[in-house]
Amino acid sequence: MLEANRNKKSICIDFKNASGIEIIQKLAEEADILVENYLPGTLKKYGLDFETLSTNNSRLIYASITGYGQTGPYSDRPGFDVMVEAEMGLMHITGERDGPPVKVGVAVTDLTTGLYAANSILAALLARGNTGMGQSLDVSLSDCQVATLSNMAESVLISGKRDTGRWDTAHPSVVPYRGFRTKDGFILIGGANDRLFGLLCHNIGKSEWHTDPRFVTNARRVENRILLEAWLEEVTLEKTTQEWMDTFEGSGLPYAAVNDLMDTLNHKHVRARNMIQEVEHPACGKMELINTPVKYSRSTPGIRTPPPTLGQHTKEILTGSLGYSEEDIEKLIAEGAVK
């Protein structure tokens, strides 16, 4: 709620109430975009589907976000991020090499679907600029999850073979390229090609590994993955994560500490990039929120208003956008159409 709703206004409407339906229909007559996430067909019985609403607003862009889309054998299933992660391949390729499949640490399918939806809406706005017409968008978690399988899916399509399963933090075809234990945590190291492997060997005091016939090329390192990674972890266990960070600083080698969320949110780079912004919330007082991640050369986006409380702007929207009187609004509140 807090993360997704900054810079928004909140109106609470009961669309099972006839007056509530009328309010949404009136808002849709002037709206550029409507986003909904109900099961296919749910809103049609209330007269809130695209076909009905676009009759009075042909420029409306109507984005429907569902678990499995408006068509297909699974279209009537409710959609939950973790279920789609499992059904559409992501969970199978996530986790320890010999462990069970695991979900990603955040609802990543929900998030990527939201990004695809936003991009699709912007594309529809551009198309409307040429045609003058809006359109409906069928956005599903399942489709977006398949799309984000990316190179892993393409490898299966090209080879005709099943994927190679879970790789923990490792890479299936590049060695060394994974997380290693340290005295007090983990560090990711990317010796992703022969040059970088040489830098790694030099910085850990094992220059002889670079010319060892078993490790001299990436192909040989992949063949001898188990041996090389075991030797590397023996070395990384000798120091703390910060000591390795200091060792690799300025070396040109890709590396990273594995941070928890508190360390991430207080990270000097995160703070320097203004990724955390303090706001004054009407109910909770001062709080910090994650800022917008994109920096613009001419514009200054950011958190203009904190996330609203539910129904915080109901009266403002009804009076300012739809011209309802105070008397009208009190009647709507009394009958449960709005709050």
C-alpha cells in the first residue's frame, strides 16, 4: 500500500451499489486510463467493462490485469504471484543446485507485470495520438512471467532440451561467477572471462591458477567447476566480506557483498542516489519511502504526496471532478455507495 500508492488520490466506491456504479461510469467518461484486476467477465455484469465504458469515451485505454489473461484454458483462475512463478517456470530455475524450487524474495511476477502494463499503457497512449481511439489491454501475470524467462527460455526453444535446473547463485556456463562464503557472510565474484579470471587470481594471491591447464579457459573452468569453486571458497573464508570488498576495490573485477535489506536501504550509494525520501503521512507522521528510480535531465519526478488513507479524497473528487454537492455526497455516504 505505502510503496505503490504515493502521488495518488483515494476514493472508495462500492460498485455493487447502483450509485457507486454511476460514479465510476461518470469518472470513466472523462478518464484517459482505467486499470482493473478482476477475473475476466466480473465487471461486465456491473456495466464497467471496456465495451460499455468505451461507448461514452472512445478514447479510453482500459488495462485489465489478471493472473492468466482474458482467454485460454486458465483464464478463469485467480492469479497469485507465487502460483504463477511455479506454473510458468521461474520457481523451477530458482534455488540451490540440489535443493527444492523456491520463490523469489519479492513478488517479482506482480512487479514485472505492473511494469509491462505501464509500458503497454504508454504505447496505447501514443497509438491514440495517431488514431484518436483508445483500446483494451489484456495483461496477465502468466504471459509476463513467460516473457521474463528471457535467455533461459530461448535456450530451451533453440536446443529442444530441458533446462539445466537450479544454479543457486552460479551461472550454468560461466565459471567462476557465483557467491562464496566469507568469514561473516557472502560475496559475489564474477570472473566472467579469461581476463577477469586473471584479475581474480592476482587479487587473491593465486596467480598460478590463471595458467593452470585445468582453468586456463572458461570451457576448462566449467569442466572443473567443482574443484575451482571449492578452492576459491577456501580462500574467501579467510577474510570478512568487507576485507574482500577492500581487496577488490579498484581492481576492475566484478564483485558485490550480499546485503540484507537494512544494509541495502542504508547503503551509501542508495542514499547518494536519493533512493530514500522522507515524507509526512497524514495518519502516520514522518516516514521514509523508496523514491522513483529513474533520473531525468529536465524533469524532477519524485514523491510529491504521501500514500493516501482510504477514501481520503472521496469528497474532493466527487465535488471537483463530478460536480456533486455536499448534500449529494452525504447521501451517497449514508447509502454506502462511497466512504
